[in-house]
Amino acid sequence: MITCTRIKLHVFCDASEKAFLAVGYFKIISEDEVDISFVMAKSRVSPLRPMSIPRMELQAAVLGSRLAQTIKDNHEIQIDTTHSWSDSRTVLCWIRSSERK
């Protein structure tokens, strides 16, 4: 029997001209091994009205945030920490800014 010591949720988000997406994984750390397990993914096609890539990346971050909350609400296991990942520096600066909190 494997005893689970920690469970971490990692959510990755990204966007392109055609779509944006978010995907969630559990990182399960036990005494002697680490397992990665796919949990859930969501994707959306870009709207008909053209949107800038930074705006699409922000939409992906929002989708990732909602995906993380859905995973937390619908699983009975105890998630120790949640990590969100984005490759867009613009989105990270927007999230950290205090202008529109």
C-alpha cells in the first residue's frame, strides 16, 4: 500500500491565434516515488471578432483559474498546493498589478 504524503495541483494555460486552453495535473508525492496524473482540460476556439494574443493569453489564465476551482470543488482528496503556469509575461504582469484589483 502506498501512503500519499502530498498532492499538488498544477494548471497550465496557453493561447494562440486560433484557440486558448488550460490543463490540470495532480503531482502525487509518496514516500518513495512521484506520480503525475492528468485530471482535466478545457479549450475554447478564439472568438470571431479578432483578439490580440495578450488578451487571448489572459482569457487562457481565466480559464485556468476556473479549471483549478472546478477540480478543487469536485474532488474529495485534499490538495495541498495549487500552482498555475503561463508562458506570457504580459499576463503575469497584469495579474500582479494593483491597478484593477
